[in-house]
Amino acid sequence: MQKLINSFKAAFSGLKNTLIKETSFKIMLLIAVLVVVAMFYFQTSRLEKVALLLIIFSVLTLELINSVIERILDFLHPLPNEKIKIIKDLMAAIVLVASFGAAIIGLIIFL
């Protein structure tokens, strides 16, 4: 049981660190909150709610993965490096594509 408790403590510590240091995550979280508010303000079906929540958590998860990879790369290679930059740009592109997809799905549901 203590191992499980320690796992949750570590996870919440990571989330707290993310909320303090990751501006992009905070912006996405704010947008997510606005979408959830809109989801309950406008009439949406149960399936639409599930789709919106799935998209929200997918984008937030991808942003967390992006942050982790960026930190690992910064730790392994703190000096500027073109190959590292390309990897970071690709990770950012993954989040951007997911965000565009989420925005399109949100527009389809709300409009």
C-alpha cells in the first residue's frame, strides 16, 4: 500500500512541477477548462462529451510527453544542437497537430 501511496505522491509532485514550470501546459489546461464549461453550457450529447474529454486528455498527455522529452534532451545535451532542435520541433509539431485536430472536433461539436 505504501508503494502505491508513494507512486501517487510522485505523480502529484510531477503535476505540480508541470503547473509551475510549463507555460504551454497551463495555457492548454485553461483552454480545456473553457471547453468543459462550454460542454455543460451548450447542449451536448453524452457521446460528444466523451469525445471532447478524450481529445482534451489526449492533448494534455501529449504536451506532458513533449515536456518530458525536452527536459531529457536538455539534460543530456545542454548546449545548443541542431539535431536536438529538430527533435524538439518534431515533438512540438505532434502537439500542434493534435491541438488542431481537437479544435476541429470542438468546432464540429459546438457549431
